[in-house]
Amino acid sequence: MTDPLIRLRKSARRWTLQCGLALLLTGTAHAAYPEHPVTMVSAFPPGGSTDVIGRMLSPRLGEIFKQTFLVENRAGASGNIATDYVVRSAPNGETILVGNNTMTVNAALGVAQNFNLQKDLTPIIAIAETPVALAVSSKLPVNSVQELIAYGKAHPGTLSFSSCGTGTAQHFAGVEFAHRAGIDMVHVPYKGCAPALTDGLSGQVPVIFNAISNISPQLKTGKIKLLAVATRQRVPFHPDVPALAELPGFKDYDFAVWLGFFVTAKTPQPIVDRLRKEFMALAQDKATQQALSDRLFVPLTMDGPALQKQIGDELVKWKKLADEYHITLD
């Protein structure tokens, strides 16, 4: 008969070999990531910021990962359709969401969702942001934020401002601006940033809160004037334009739309780590940062944990502002 101690030792060796083989196979699988073309799901229509970012980065990502990266637009329900699709995708890192902080606005305002933003997605990185900007129609006789405030106080009830829609970052920026400035402005929401800007260019709505990337190309028409960016710091492509946070009464005033990448929370950690490593290296690359600036985005290098914290902070921020100014999506 075989000695029980010998049998135990043989069993232990077999178990050790099996575990080692399993770990080797697992490591090989993750090292081979991605095995198939990767789909980057844009939460908004073609031509929007998430679409632009995805298509700008996809060729470089293809080179880095030695696999095809494709952009697929799944617009609708303020980004919830795309988000839900990615949450329910196979947890292999081959379906990546390209989203923005409309996600946090939706959650804070109680929009019906089939997922939990903080539990069902793993953030990879926020690679850029597009600040909200304050502009006015050239028909309005003001040339600075101070003059706009003075005009609003001298002509109560006459000003209105456009936004990209109820509950958007632009909407929140406008109501917070009016509150801090001590003036009355009527909110005129639109179904998107483009029509909001169109009526601003015509002078139909004199005050405009819109993405700087939308406003900047229109300055050459002479139909609108850029007064400030609604952020803590000035943007590099308009260094002479003040940040509202520089002005008295606007400390910590900050409204920008970040653009980030996510995978379903079930994705194995080695794949998440690889994605975070490569995306961060790409975000820190000077050529990438220049390409973003050329498209009027402010480059970011907000890693996954920092983006997760940003989401938590924004959920509190939007809820507080919505309660304070009675903003609902009903």
C-alpha cells in the first residue's frame, strides 16, 4: 500500500501544478487582449463630442492594442441606451462606452435607468473636457461679464439664456450664474446644443450657455461675443478670455463636460488594468493633447479612481442644484 503521506504529497503537487497551469492560461488570455475587434459605443449621435473623441482615438488605439477599434453610435434616452448596452455586454473589455457627465445628471435627477452608474460600470479614464462658455449676441450692448450683470440689473426681466436642454450642464451653469450675479434670466431650453446656438447667433435669445467647442468657431461670424468660460481656469486656446471663477462672487464656479471611457463592472481586473495603463499613456502623449486642443477640447488625464470620485461628487452637486433651483425633467 502507498503511504498516506506520500499520497498527500502527490495530491498537493498535482493541485499546485493545476493552479499554476490555470494561472498561466488566465494570464495568457489577458495578455492576448483583445482577441476580437473592440467596439467603442458612443452614447450620442455622430458629430457630437463623444463621437469625435472616439473616432479621433480609434486609429491610435488600434496600433497600441494590435486590433481594430470601431465606433458605434447608440444614441437615445440622454445616453442611457448606450450605457445600458455596455453594462450588459460580455465582460471581456471588447465593448467600451464613450460617455460624458450627462450620465451623472441623469442619475442625480432621477431619470429611470436599468443600471447603477457607480456599481455597474468601471471607469477607465476621462481624457478631455469641453468647458461650458458664456457668450452673448452681438446685438446686446455688453462686452464683458461685468457689463452683462450691470445690464441685467438695469433691465430686470428682459434677459433670457439658451441651453442645450433642461437638466444639462449648460442649464445648471446658467441658473447658477444668474443666482450669483443677482439678476433675473429666463431659461430657454433646446433639444441639443446646435439649435440653441442657432438662436443665439440670430439674437433671438441674447445670452448663450453652450460648449466652448461649439461657440469658438462661430466667433468669426461677428454675431456673438465670448465673455467667459464657466470654469476655474482659462482655456489654452482662448487665453485672454476670463474664467468666471476669477471674478468676485464666482469662486469655485465650474461647469464643464468631461469625456470618459468605461467598461462593464464585471470586466476582469487584469483587462481593466491594461486598458487604464494604455489609455493613460495615450492621454499623456503630446500629440494626443495637441489633437484634442486643435478640436477645442481641454486635455485631461483623470485616471479611473479619480473619475469614479468625480462621478460621486457630481451626483451630489447636480442633486443640490436641482433641489435649490427646482429643476426637474418632468
